Amino acid sequence: MEFHVITLFPEMFAALGAGVIGRAQASGSITICAHNLREHGLGNYRQVDDTPYGGGSGMVMRPEPLAAAIDEVMAQHPALQRILMSPQGEPLNQGLVRELARNRPGLLLIAGRYEGVDARISAMVDREVSIGDYVLSGGELPAMVLIEAVTRLLPCVLGNPESLAEESFGLSGLLEYPHFTRPEEFRGMRVPEVLLSGDHRRIRVWREAEARKLTAQRRPHLLAVPGKS
Ligand SMILES: C[S@@+](CC[C@H](N)C(=O)[O-])C[C@H]1O[C@@H](n2cnc3c(N)ncnc32)[C@H](O)[C@@H]1O
């Protein structure tokens, strides 16, 4: 799967060279290509922003450099889905991540900066996506979050694909049950006896009950619509 990102800070994407995403790149499961928006900047100073019409604080990203960057990438990869990272977009959840992971050949992500992008850029994208109801300084971290979440769902990326079914927001749509490892006792807290029993049926029943309990405490809305997150 291909990820293209239009950004003023392409160097930030080097952070994705580590761990699962680094291995997915090394094995060829994904490619990540960060396109420097500055190359499409206007005039000698490669300007990409300007003051807002109507006044107000901060700068707004001009549409022409963004449009030129989008056109250039799409001319070479016409089937990419174009996504503007925006706090005003549809919320990224595991359901949307699953949908995006089915997208071939891949995604073009647009990372804003400053006060955001000129509103006319919305007409040039397929959707806008938010990683949560808070505001970051730029769309690079949101783009990386989306890339990471999508990549781990791709075939052959995770060593044990079963973990995808069992984890939070997986097949059951619930939060995952709690995990324990050695030692059996840590600072006075013991591993639940059932997990030491070797009785796989009891362990499964316990885990299902714990997952429901945890979900009821922390994300009760997930119990209302099983399988959806
Ligand atoms: C400082 S933000 C702009 C916020 C905008 N003025 C507002 O109030 O909605 C600059 C850029 O960061 C990115 N960004 C910030 N928070 C985000 C979030 N929660 N999800 C996705 N992108 C975000 C977007 O690309 C946005 O254009």
C-alpha cells in the first residue's frame, strides 16, 4: 500500500523508520513518500501562506501551492484517495481505519499548518479526517497516526494476525481484556488465579467477562453497538 503525504516538514516522516512500520517499509508491504510542499511555494521566497481575508490572527495556507502539489502527486498516482488531516474532519476510529486499509493503491494525506488550509482545498479532497477533538500545530503527527493504524491491519505486517482480532476494537468491538506476565506477584498484586490454571475454557470465559467489564466502565457506548467502534 502506498502512503503519500504533502507536508512542509517531510523530515518528520523519518520517525516511521522504526518498529512495525519500519519493518513494513523494509519488506515492501508499504511505501511512504513525503512530498515537500515548499517546492510548490510562490515566488522567490517559496511562500505557502498568507494573511486571512476578513482579518484575524495567524496565517492560512494558500490554495495554489497545495493544489499544485496535489495535482502533481495525482498525475502520477491517479487512484489515491485524498485525505485532508483536519481537526474538523470525521473522527478516526478503528472502523474508519479498517475502511482505509482496504484502499488501493493507497492514500494521499495532506498535512496543514498555521491556522489551517484555505477552505477551497476541501473541494480537492475525498474526505477530511481528525485524530481527535484537540488541536495540534500541524497535520504531520495526525498523518503518522493514520499511517500507523492502517499499516498494522495490512496482511503480513503483524507477526501474529490473531492479535488483531482479539485487541481493543477488534472482532468483538470491545476493549481488550487485561494482560499479565511474570512475576506471579508484583508489589503485593497477584496474577488472577484463573490465568495460572491452564484451563483454556475458563481463561476464555474470564477474558470475555473482563473485556465486557472494562468496556462498560471506560467505553460504555461500545456495548451499545457490538462490532462497531
Ligand atoms: C493549528 S491546526 C489548525 C486548526 C484550525 N484553526 C481549527 O481551529 O480548526 C493546523 C493543522 O494541523 C492539523 N491538525 C491539527 N489538529 C488535528 C487533528 N485533531 N486531527 C487532524 N489534523 C489536525 C491540520 O492539518 C490543521 O490544518
